[in-house]
Amino acid sequence: MYLIQQRKFAVFYFIKVGGIIKDKKFVFISLILVVFFLSILSISIGKVNIFNENKEIGLNILLNLRLPRIIMAMFVGASLAVSGAVFQSLLNNPLADSYTLGVSSGAALGACIAIYLNLTLSIYIPPQILSIVFSILVLFIVLSIANVGGFITNSNIILAGLIVSSVCQAGVSLLKSMANENASAMVYWLLGNLSAKSIKEVIMLIVFSTIGILICFRYSREINIMTLGRKEAIIVGVDYDKTNKILLINCSIITAICVSLCGIIGFIGIIVPHLIRILVGADNRKVIPLSSLLGAILLLSADTLTRTVFPHEIPVGVFTTLIGGPFFCYIFVKRNSRTNI
């Protein structure tokens, strides 16, 4: 009976809930305009007024500091939001994202291992490579643990993700303690920061993020059907297992790239999909592209605030967690109240 109630809630939440705004084009155009104007605003403001500096200094600040940071914020926000939307739909769980599944913790562990080896052995191992490897490894470990009795349930995946995530976080803490005086580099990175990114890193993020989001959008129709369950999806001709693996691995990779470049930036993947579903409903053909836009808006807004409003710049990951934590609690309470009706 409990499983039936859970399935009914999942179908209601992801398929039947309609948006309060009927004109979806209005939402899409509005978000694009907000992204454009927010980007102009973010370029214009900062601790240094580039318009009061000489042309060479102002251009250097614009091209080497602010523009890469703005692009990073938009694409990281878009990637995390889309990943969260896909994970929530695949697992029929409004609280799921890359962090609850342990993917982000695995990526963080891989990046910290690379940072530790780079600091102690004076060699260079790209953190992005180990982040991708460990995120996919963690995903397969979570799926293996969740495979109880020959089949995988969504609740088992969430529980397995939390267990593996705790182990990865313990591994990160061990590396920080072993690094001693060099631990500050890991701590600062783990807090989530978008500053001091090279053009090479920005280009890599743009490529991986764009490909990953397009793949998610390509399977948006299949995701809608898969929310009804494995049997129902197979009946209508969707290769559930293959599509599920493609999407999980794809979202794990783009999450790993974001984590390896910017550290832990939490709750974007949980907050954004919920807000979009409130606006336009639960059709992933609309949710995925609109989530990418709103994710870019929220993270860019948060980063702009952290570097302009506060006397000293604070890591954007800390800011998003402070805001996202209460929202997560609200969603958790609302979800339990609905399932108990």
C-alpha cells in the first residue's frame, strides 16, 4: 500500500501538476531577458569601477576577471539545475539531485585527491579527470548497493547515495588532515568559488555543459514517460534501462566538471526545478531548458551579490547553501504532508 501511495504521489507531482502560467513562451523570453540584463549588470559593477580606470586596465579586468567569472556562473548554474531536474524525474523524488546521490561528493573526493597529489608530490594531475572518474565510480557503487533482490528502487538509490556520500566526505576530511598547512587550498576550493578561472577552463565548461544539457533535452520526452515507471515506459517503446544509464552518466559527468572547476555549490539542483515546475508545469521538454536559464540566473545573482554587497567576498557555495537549506526543509515538509494525506 505504501509503495502504491508513493507511486501515486510521484505521478501526481511530476505529470499532473500544471503550471500557473499558461504562456510558456512568455516565461522563456522573460528568463532570456533577465539573463542578458543581469550579465550586463554583473559586468558593470564590482569593487573596481572599470569605467573610471584607464582603457587598458579596465579591459584587462573585464576580459580576464569578470567575463570568465560571469560565464562560469551561468554555465555552472545551468548544468547543476538541469542535472537536478533530470535526477528528480528519473527517481520520482523531488528531493533528489547530484548531491543526495553522492555524485558530487565523489567528484569532490576525486578533485581533492588530485589537489593533494599535486601539492605533496609536485606533479600535476588534472582535477577534472579524477572528478569524472570518481563521480561515475560512485554512481555505479550507489546503483550496486541499491540493487537489492535483483531490482533497484528509488528509495534504495537515495539511501545508498547518502551512505556513499558520507564515505566520500570522510575521505575528503582525511585528505585535508593529511595535507596539514596545505589544507587551506582544499578548504577554499570546497567552499565553492567562481573566481580566477582561466579561458581554457571556461571553454572546457562551455563544451561539456552544452553537450550535457542538449543530451538531457534530447531525452526530455522519454524522461516524461519514464516518470510513470519502468513497466509503463517499456510498454510504450522506451528502452528504459539504456536511457536511464545514459542520463545518469551524462548528468554525473557535467556535475563532475562543475565540481572540479568550482567546488561544492549546493542546492541549485533542488531549488530551480521546483520553481520551474511551479511556473510551467512538469513537462521536461519545458522544464529542462527553462531550468538551465533560471539556474544561470540564480547562480549569477548569488555570485554578483557575494563579490559586491559584502565587505569581503564570501564563497558563493556558502551563500547558496545558506539560502537553499531552508528551501530544502520546506520541500521536505510539504512532500511528507502530501504523502500522509
